[in-house]
Amino acid sequence: MFRKSDLIDSLSRELSHARDKRDALASHVTTLTAAIAELEVRLSAENDRRERERVVGEIEGIKERLRDFYMAFAHAIAGMRDASVSARAIVPEAPELNNLLIGVATEVANTVDGLLGDLDRRTDALRASQATPELPQSLNGFFELPQNDDRVFRLPEWLPRREPTKKEAVEDQCSTAAA
């Protein structure tokens, strides 16, 4: 009987020791789970911050390209205006071209200023926010900007227009007949 009692005591101690180990491991698992969750939150925040920085950098690149192209456009418009002033003595329509160029340049300048302002607001919002940006993955490619069809820019009647193809002429006639 002495052996059975020793065996039961030994098993009880081993069981108690195993339970203590289990409880210690469970405590470690809980601690590690909390640490993993904290690291995941920090990693996600860092990824969001880097994504915002990437998008801000791409927007800044777009703004720089837009400014560069606008300056080239402004230079071309100024050259065309100078040429139209020179042609005024020879071609009576030259003043109309000059007025048209002024109108186009003004419209482009206003639109570019508005677009640059919108891009500035986006970058400010990205820099201030903690949320992930809801922008396209890559802004480097060509994408179509939303169009405002409320304002239609019509060219003067005296400007030459290309001749419509046969297909376009048939489509125009069909749409006119349908109306």
C-alpha cells in the first residue's frame, strides 16, 4: 500500500506541476498575444504613414509636371500672341486670334490654379490624417480626370475645322433624324 500512496502523491505533484506550467504558458500566450496585437497596430500605422507619404510624393510630382507644362503652354501662347500682333497688318482676323488666345490662356490659368488648389488640399489632408488614403495605387500612369461638361468651350466660326469622316457624317445625320 505504501507504494500506491507514493505513486498517487507523485502523480498528484506531477499533475499540479503540469497545471502550474499550463497556467504559466497561458499567461505567456496572453502576454504574447497582446504584444503581437500591439506590433500589428504599429506596423499597420507605419504602413499607412508610408502609403500617405508615397501618395503625397506622387501628388507633388504631378503638381510639378503640371506647373512645368503650364509654363511651356504660357510661353507658347505668348509667342502666338506676339506672332498674331505682327500679322495684324496683313491678316484682318489676327485681332480675333489674339482675343481667343487671351480667353484660352485665362481659362487654362483659372483651371490650373483650381487643380493645384485641389491637389494642395489633398496633400494637406493626407499629411494631417491618420487614415489610409483612398487614392489610386499609382498616380504615375495616365488617368482620366473628371470632366465638367457644364462649360463648353466653343471655338470661333472663322477657325478652320477638320472635315468629318464619312462615318461621323452618317452618325450626325442619324442623330439629327432621331431628334
